Amino acid sequence: MSKFLSERLSGLKEYIPGEQPKDMQYIKLNTNESPFDPPPEVMQAATQNRAANLRLYPEPDCTELTKALACRYNVDSSNIILGNGSDEILSFCFAAYFDAKSKVIFPDITYGFYKVFGDLYGSDYTEVPLDSGLNIDTADYIGCNKNIVIANPNAPTGIALPLSDIEKIAASNPDNIVVIDEAYVDFGGESCVPLIKKYSNLIVVMTFSKSRSLAGARVGLAIADSQLIADLNKIKYSTNPYNINSMSQQAAAAALSCEQYYTDRIREIIDTRAEFCRGLDRLGFEYLPSSANFVFAKKDGTDGQTLYLKLKEKGILTRHFASPRISDYLRITIGTRRQMETLLSALSEITEDIQ
Ligand SMILES: *Cc1c(COP(=O)(O)O)cnc(C)c1O
């Protein structure tokens, strides 16, 4: 850090992304990417006739992609904003609404970026503890009269709240913003997008990074009441109007025309998750009920850090969080069937010593 860094930022603890080591070919189950390539139509759309277009700025309002999304989610184009990944959308939300004068709450165990944005934007935030089973207790949020950010399904637990709970939270806090981060909703959650017509305080955040195999394209979005979208556009046009490059706009729009492909791949992930959990049962692991493309698992007699290191030695990357209450756990992305079988054999070898 240099002596020039703003004093306000000198204590900021930045987000630490999952490692992307290049020293060898790992089975990569640490950042919840899809193990499947996007369909050929998406690759073609990203590159076809685009060389000339790279000379030009991309469309700031992502017209075609926004239209396709409006059609897909049965909302108006004025209910949608695109971001450079949903991380940027979340950043816009914190910048727009959560300052030092407005309280915002989110779970103590959740997506690490909420706290980072809270610090970056000087939000008055509080982390609300999950219950002993690592569930969100909705009672903490109903009628709390604070702004709220919830990942549903939550990460890294994978546990989803029912739509009825999200509705109670939005309905009982009409004077506060409720952000629901649905990064993993396609793997078993219930989307609350239909509720935006009823609740003008609700912002639903989604991404193409996980279920649509486009993490590298950086495309995320929010769906909300058009006045909230106007607020978020104010931030976007005050920072980076051209936030989605033209190739990514094309790729994401093409992805929306390949619904069947993605439905089949998502089904495969869900089935593989169930098979993998049965394998964990056989090995005596405990795990949380996942509605996401990852499983949060632990085993008595060992800790997450040890398991993480031994798996890495065997060429398998998983994610370990050295935080209180969850340091025994590993967050394991669901890969292909073959990758998960390799992982189960590795876990079997590693844990033989500790049975
Ligand atoms: C992965 C993830 C995101 C960020 O995804 P982008 O790649 O920035 O779209 C947001 N929220 C949660 C809970 C995530 O796990």
C-alpha cells in the first residue's frame, strides 16, 4: 500500500477470489463455475462478425439482451439493468442505497462481497448470525425496518428459503430495500422475480456465471421496479456506461435462446449433486441440504483446512473458509460425474486414516 491511498480505504479488507492456480491441471471445484462449456451457438454469437464492432463502443443499455431477458422473465425492459457480473450490480446497490445513515443487515455467513461493499461504501451494516443449523432465521428479517441483503440459496451453505419467506420479508419492510441475490436459484431455489410487480422495494440479482456457463463473460443483472432500476442506472452512468462489452452482450443474448441446453445441463448438475451426496453418506461425511451447484460438507475427526490441502495435493481444488463456525467445512462445487467420482475416491483415501 502506498502513502497516497485514501485514508478512508486504508483499512479496507478486499474480497479474496477463489484461487486459479496454473502450476498444474486441477479438477477445479472451488469457484462454482459450470463444468460444461456454453453451447456452440453462444460461442458463435460472441465472435461472429464482431471484429469490426470491437472498434465501436458497445451499446450502453444492452438493448437486445435486455429485451430477451424481459421476455424470458416476463417483465418490462425498464425493470432490468445489466452489470459486469452480478458483483457489479451488488456494488451499484450498496452505492445507491446503503450509506452511513441507512442500516443494512445480512447473514454473518454468506457471500463475502456484501461485507466488502459495506466497508467500501461506508454502509452502516450488521451481520446477523445464522442459527445453529446454519439456516437463515427469517424472524430476524421480518419487520426489522432495515435494508436487507440475502443470497437465496445462501452461499456457502447452499440452503434455500421458500418464496413465501422472501415475500414476508419484502412485505414487512416496505420502507427498506430488500436485495435477493439469486446467483444459484436455477439449481433448486424458487425465484422471487414475480414478486417485483407487487413489492417496489425488492431487487432480484442474477448472474450468467453459474448456471449459464458464462463466468468469463461477466454478465449479471437486476430485476426490480422501474424506479429502482433508474436509481441503479444513475450509478452505472456515473461510473461506467459501457459496462458490458459487445461480445458478452451477444453471448448472453444467444444463451437465452438455448434454454433446452441449459435445462438439461442444470438437471445433470442436480442429479450429480444427489449422487455425490450419497457418496458422502457412505464416507461418513455430514453436509447441508443444498439447492445450489455446490455442497458444504465436513467430517468428524478432521477439519476443512486439512481436507482442502490433501485434496489439493491430489490435484483437486475445493474452497475452505477459515472463519469461525465453518472452518470444519469444505465448499465443493458440483462438477461432472467423472470429476465427482474422482473426488469421492480421493476423499475415501484421505479419510481412511481417520476412521
Ligand atoms: C458467484 C456469486 C456472485 C457473483 O457472480 P458474478 O460472476 O459477479 O456474476 C454473486 N453472488 C453470489 C452469492 C455468488 O456466489
